[in-house]
Amino acid sequence: MATPSIAEFVPAFLKLGRDVAYVQRRGYRTRRWSYGDVARLAYKFARELEARQIAKGTRILLWGESGPEWVAVFLGCALRGVVTVPMDHIAAPEFADRVAAEVDPKLAVLSRDIKPGRDVAGIPRLTLEELEDRLAVHRGDASAPVTILSADPLEIVFTSGTTAEPKGVVLSHGNVLSNLEPIAREIDKYRKYEKIVHPGRFLNALPLSHIFGQFLGIFIPHLLGATVFFPDTLNPGEVIRTIQRERISVLIAVPRVLHSLKEKIERDLESRGELEKFRQRWATANGRHFLVRWWRMRRIHRLFGWKFWAFISGGAA
């Protein structure tokens, strides 16, 4: 990849046009966003930043539910060289206030259900779920370009660490791209095989406020023209139903979610009096050829659907 900055992702999204980028369920409503939809909203948000005279290097607070609007805000900031300060959706208001005092954001973009503390409440703000309507006054195409260098900051990711004081890590455009480039090279080697299972469907249970969630929710899927689904619950039964219904290829989750899926499967087996027999099959499959293991575990494969092929996780062994 010879991409100088994350801003180049926006025209790349636009080229994918009507391919479905994101699927999100809110209540009883499920909406599908194309890559073009997200790119146009990113351009509109960049124009909103320009109208508010929020210049390159200025920080904004992005605190809310992972979803297409979140991605559009993040990419819109990248277009203008504005630094995103992402907050976990479940972050405590007191923690967000301490972060705001540290970075002095000029705008806060919050989910509707966020109840900000005193400091964040005093910042001009937009609501993620209302963003499309609010930005309808702007054109969804590129405005005057801003020169962005590889070393320019893209975001400041905060962690509370082991003390009460927030710790911010500044990530540049180059930091992210240097990690993405070797992945893109490896993907190119297998692109002809990807056509067999295209489009890939990722169920991303990680928050976009974390860099791992961003890689699997923004940066890597577009290289494959894949679709990202954001779950509205981590209930293991509903996660499995979503994987079946939407023909998910890959689940991206923390180990705790994988453990809850394992427990759900074992409870169901036990309720049918099949758990001990399953454990025996599991033990005899250990160390055998992968086709033998696949055959012996076929009922588990069937449970997740025949298109499902991978779990991606991190944070623990």
C-alpha cells in the first residue's frame, strides 16, 4: 500500500460504491450501509468540521456505540487532519471528563444514550444517531484537501491503566499504515481464493474505540470488500443465531465472548445428555488430520453455519 494517510480510505470506500460495508441492528430495525454511504457521510462530516473552523491538529471526542456513523466521523476527521479521541461506549462520565480536561476537545460526538459529565457537557456536541439529518446541508464530496503527513497524529487512545489517571497514546497515520501494509501484502497473495467465499462477513464484537476493533472494523474489511456486522447484544445464543442468519464468515471478539459461546454449547449438549459423548469425540480427534477433526466436529460446524471459518481474538492466551 502506498497510502500516505488514513484520509485515502475515504475515496477507496467511494470506489466500492454499493457494496455493503456495514450492517447494524437497532431495536427492530436493521440497516445496511454501503461503502459509498459511509464515504459520503465522512465527506459531509469533514465539511462540518471546516464550517466550525476546527482545524488540523485540533482534537474532538468520539464517544459512542460502534457503527457506520462512528466510522464516518473517524474518517471525516482523518480528511481534515483533526485528531480523534475515541472513548469506549461504556466509559464512566468521570473518566471521560478527565480525558476531556487532558486533550481540550473542541467538539464531542456522542451516542444518544450517553449521559456526559460536567466537563464533556460543556463542549459543543453532535449526536451520532442524528448525524445524517444534521449534516444533510453539506455536500457529500471532497472539499479543499488538507496536507496530511505520515507523522501527523490520527488519534489519541486512552486507557485507565492501573491508576485513576488516564493515559493517552498518540497514534499517527503512519503508525496505523505501517501495521496495515504487511497485512495487505499477505491478503494480496490469497485474493484469488477469497473470490470463492466473497463477500466475507465479519461479526465485530470489539469496540471501535480500541485499535484492534478499528483494524477489524475499518481498515482490513475494505481491503476485501467485506461486510461488517455490529451485534446489538453479546448474548451467546443471539450471537450464534446472528452467525447463522447472516452467514457470518468471521467472529471478532474478546476471549470472554468465546468462553461464553463454549459454555452455551456445552449446556445445550448436557441438556440433551450428549456432553460426555462429545468430549470423547473431541479427545479422539486431538492430533488427527484436520479433515478427520472437521468430520468429527461437524455438528459444531453446522451450528455456526457452513460459511463460518474463523474466530479472531486477542487479549489472552
